[in-house]
Amino acid sequence: MKTLVGKIASQGSAVAQVFITNDPREAAPAEKYILVTQNADPEISPLLYGASGIVTEVGGLMSHLAVVSREMQIPCITACEGCYEELRSREIIEIDALDKLNSRVNINYDK
């Protein structure tokens, strides 16, 4: 088991398959997923509607995805360095972001 570290931008927890993309036109999986993206670009917003959680490599508490994820009540981890390269699509991860906003949090995954 390996661990990535990021900051909580929206509280909550989720367990689902990873969907990695930076392309908002890419088709999302039919089932629930945890969206993993490099940046918190507003263009990726359409993919939030099926997401159980969000993990971004870049961004902070006031980034677009962080604000929208709080509005939609989707757990979101930002500033998770290396997540885009380390995680693989269809791998199952758990987000446990129940501490206060901007707290550091670990994401555990099998490798």
C-alpha cells in the first residue's frame, strides 16, 4: 500500500474507481468514479456530475474545483503532488477527508 498526501478542499469520504483525465470531452465511466486531474481548470467541471470525489495535483482551497466541489458536496483533495502519475484509471482508492478544510490528508492505494 502506498500513500499520497494532499489538502482537504471539500470534506467527505468516498470509495470508487479512479478516472484520470485533463480532457473535459473524454467520456466518463458509466458508474461513479473519483476524478483525478492535474489542475483545477473550470473546463473539467462537466465531469463533476458523476464524480464521487475529486483529486487534483494543483490547486488550493479557493480553486475552481474546490469551490464547486463544496457547493456540490463532493469530497475534494487538492495539492496532491504526484497523483496524476501515480494513480491508474480503474484502480480503487478511498478519500477520507473528514478533518477541517485545508488539513493534510493521506490517500491510500495499492501499487
